[in-house]
Amino acid sequence: MARRLGLTMRVDRCREDGEQRDALAADWASALARALGDVPWVPIPNLGPQTERFLQAWEIGAVILTGGNDVSACPIRDETERAAVAYCLRTGLPVLGICRGLQFLQVYFGGSLRPAPETHWGGRSHPLEICGARARAMLGHARIVVPSFHRHGVLAEELSDALEPWALSGDGFVEGLFHRTAPVMAVQWHPERRLPDPEIAVRLLRSFHRG
């Protein structure tokens, strides 16, 4: 049976009535279908300390930490993702961090964040150098071009010792990383959104799902 994916959700507040809502970008459904076909997946509510119970009950076999919300800006989401990552590390399940997810993993493993330059905001595209045979085999390229939507990032020299970079921007920010021993990886860009080369997202998601 294929691994059932669990996708964490951002926390939004409705402008009309102030209601707090868990939300997932609609792009994810089509991105997962394109890359993984009919692999089952479920959104993970922001449950804080009840997160592990949810992952067990739904038999989640891999977790994607999706984008949205700055790290430390939303305590219930931070608590939910801490619990999810801890559970995956303990049980050997794959984790993929997306944008905020990369930043969250950097902080989880003891690293720090920096403000990103303006060239990383608002969907501007820029090239990345793909480092190492493993990452180049995964994506099929030595350089890729991606759009960016983040205002915080990770400088290569400040990357947690538990992590290793595999994609670097020209200004020294880490845009792809692996954990050194666990099946954990992350990208600073959004594979669920439109990319100059859509096949990059397909290859990334398939590699993650294989663990």
C-alpha cells in the first residue's frame, strides 16, 4: 500500500468574523496528483499536543510541512509541526519541508534565520546551484530556476550541523537541504506552484515519497 501523506496547514484568520481557520493551498491537490497519482493524502489540523495521536490514527506514512505563517508567529502551528517532526524522527518516516518548512527545520535543529533580500520576495525567479551527486540525480539538473516567496531564510554558514545543503542561491542562502542521517529534506521554494520546469516538482515529490 502507498504511503499516506499528511500535509500540515497554515493558520489564517477570517477578515469578516475573525474566525481562526486551518488552510491548505488548493495547488497541493493537483501537484500531488501530477507527481504521485492516486496516493492518499490528508490535511493535518493544527492540534498541538494531539498531533501524534492524529498521525497514528490516520496511519500517516510521510509528512509535508507546507508554507505560510512565519516561524514563531503562530504558536499552535509551531507546536503541531514540532510534534509531527518528532514523531517522524522517532519512527523513521520521511519529512519534506516547503518554504516555511525549511525554516522550521533549521530552527528545530538548533539553527537561526535571517531576513531574506528583496530579490527573494514576491515570486521573483532566480537560479540555484544544485550541489552533490545525490541532489543532481534527484532533480536531473545541476542548476534550476525557481520563484521565491519568502522574507526569511537560512545562510549557508549558519545552517544547523544536523543538516547539509544541496541547493544554494547566488547570495549564499540555502534553498535545499537534507538531514544528515534521517529521511528529512526541505526546499525554500514551492513545488506545488507553477515552476519554469514543472518536472522539477514531480521529481522532488516522487523522491520524497520513496523516502
